[in-house]
Amino acid sequence: MSKELIRLSGVSVAFDGEIVLDDMNIHFNDKEFLTLLGPSGCGKTTTLRIIGGFLVPTAGDVFFDNVRINNVPPHKRQVNTVFQKYALFPHLNVFENIAFGLHLVRPKLSKKEIHDRVMEMLEIVSLKGFENRSVSLLSGGQQQRVAIARALVNRPRVLLLDEPLGALDLRLRKDMQNELKRIQQAMEITFIYVTHDQEEALAMSDTVVVMNEGKIQQIGTPEDIYNEPENAFVADFIGESNIVDGFMCADKVVEIFGRKFECVDGGFAPNEPVDVVIRPEDVDIVPEKDGMLTGTVTNITFKGVHYDIIVDFKGFKWLIQSTDPSPVGAKIGIKIDPDGFHIMKKSRYSGMFGDYSSYSAEYDEIGDLEYEPSENEAELEEEMRYDF
Ligand SMILES: Nc1ncnc2c1ncn2[C@@H]1O[C@H](COP(=O)(O)OP(=O)(O)OP(=O)(O)O)[C@@H](O)[C@H]1O
Ligand SMILES: [Mg+2]
């Protein structure tokens, strides 16, 4: 098990009386790749500034190796930062840009030591042979590597990265995600990475911290966060989710739409109201007569690997993902395995997310299958025919 390196204990930050970080309690392990993930304005950069020493918390404490460092200035912390706008010096070459990081903090190094350190960094960021190039002649991805090398050349124990790939196009972004992971493992240091891109967070991290409105919503492995979201905000922010109101009748029995279903969760009070998450890929489309629930397809969009199918269940619209198309207007049945239901406690986010009604206008416009009226125009007598 990795050992704890940094701890934020009850950290709050307020600007002009407005709270932007609210009682954060979190620790960061040594050699861990941890990502702060959340929408714009949720407090990600503010959290990095606290760790980097650029901002003193309004309340609470910051510990590094169990020592309180609230008032330790940035250059005395074993922490460096890479920003989205990495600001290389255009008049210096690659070598000089990287060496600049050393001159700042270690002015007493010999020429040879500087040379060896810079060369070691060029190797790590895969830029060997580029040392004499002008940085203005490098691609965006290569410039980003120089910025990372400059931040790592002092051998910090922690690298803070604030949306470092934001300026790159999608393809380069994916390549750099792998590169960053490789560099973190090669250097054996802690990376604290900030992004609002959930795919990026899931792909790169050992630990993901989901934030919203200055509060930590959940801390976990990428798998935990995806499979076991703690509230409707997390379920909605990470991947696609249908979220419906339900009741826990007993352990492993949940009621939605007035029907009981077998699930795998327990530990709730009898008849406790809950939020039920059903991921689009966990729903199987079956013939209407075999369905646990039946509904009507209102939209379908081809997404490459699968189809996004919007299905209306008595006015509730779900997103279902399937490799087989179902035409608009079709009456279908669905089946969900017990582990396809994920049960969450009610939260302040209940009822705010997880319904796909608002997506339908958008899907209407981009839906690429023609509308095919159902042959059976009669109203469904009973849409929900599943008895547990
Ligand atoms: N120096 C400041 N003075 C006043 N308000 C600030 C200051 N710095 C940040 N804020 C506010 O604090 C909140 C959190 O800002 P922060 O920069 O941490 O968000 P973020 O999660 O990094 O967002 P983004 O993804 O857009 O970069 C925002 O509402 C922001 O306007
Ligand atoms: Mg930010």
C-alpha cells in the first residue's frame, strides 16, 4: 500500500465571503496518479493552488509528510506545476527551457550536473536529440513535453497538472495521456491531475476525485466511480445514466415504476426512497412479450460501435445502447440483470439528472433512421407487465 504524502484537513477557501472550497478532507498517496474531476468552477484549480502553496486556506490545514505546511511558500515545497498555458521561452532552445527550471531552484549545480539532468529529462519525455531546437519550431505535443520536463527537472515529489492537454487536438491528447502515465511511472512520483474530461480521468488515474460546487462528491478508483456512483451527480457526470426514483422493499429488492425487481444492493431501511441508476449498456432489448418493462422507441442514433436508442416508458425517456437497431415507433421489451441496477441514497441531486427527455429534441434532429410508424397503433394496455 502506498503511503500518505499530502493531506488536506477541513480545508475551506472563501473569496469575498463566497465559499469556493467547502471543508475538503482528502489525502494523496505517494507515487499515485490522482485526478480531480468536475465541471468548470467546481474548485479544481483552487485545490491545486492550495497544494502548490499559491493560496493559503481560509480554514483548515495542509500537511506534507505529516508536517503542517499552510504557510510554506511555493518554492520551498517539493511540488511543481504544469499549466495548460505552459509558457515556454520562445527565445530559448529546448535545452535552455528545461535547464531554466534548475537555475531557479538549484543555482549551485555544476555545468555537468545541469547537462546530465536535462539529458535525463529529454530521455524521459522522449525528446532526445531535440536539445538544440528552437521551442517555437516544435509541435504542440512536443512543446507540452518540454513544459513537463522543465517541471520535473528539479525532481519534485509531486507534479500538479492543471488541464495540461486542453490545448491539444483529440488524437494528440490521447497519445499524451499515455505518455503522461508512462512518465509518472518512470519518475515514480505523485501526479495530481486536473481535468473536466471524464474519459480522460477514467483512463489515466489510480484514484479519481469527483468535485462539484467546492465539495468532494466521491473518491475512488475509476471502476468504483463508474460502477458504484454515490449520488445522482456522480452517476450523471461519469458516463451515461438513466436515474429513476425507487424504493428499497428489502435487501436486494427494489421497486421502480410500481414494480419490484431483483438487485444486488442492500443495507437500506425498509421502504427507503432511493435513486436507481441503470446504465444504458446494461439494458437488453427483447421482444415486447418477454420484457420486464415495455416501451416505445422514440429516437435512434448510430454511434459507430452501437446505437443510442431513446425509449419512452410511460413518459420517462431512457437511453439504451445496443449493437442492434430498433426502429422509431417500435414497441419493445427490456430486460435488466440484477447487477444492472445500482442503488444510491437520496441526495440533494435527486431528481436533477438522469432523464433523457431533454435529449429527444436533439436526437430528433440528428436521428439518422426514418420514422416508421408502428403497425400496431393501439395504446399499450399494460406497459409494465413484469411481476417479481
Ligand atoms: N482569486 C479569486 N477571486 C475570486 N473568486 C475566485 C478566485 N479564484 C477562483 N475563484 C472562484 O472560485 C470558483 C472555483 O474556481 P476554480 O478556478 O478553482 O474552478 P475550476 O474547477 O478550476 O474551473 P475550470 O474548470 O473552469 O478551470 C469559481 O467560481 C471562481 O470564479
Ligand atoms: Mg481550473
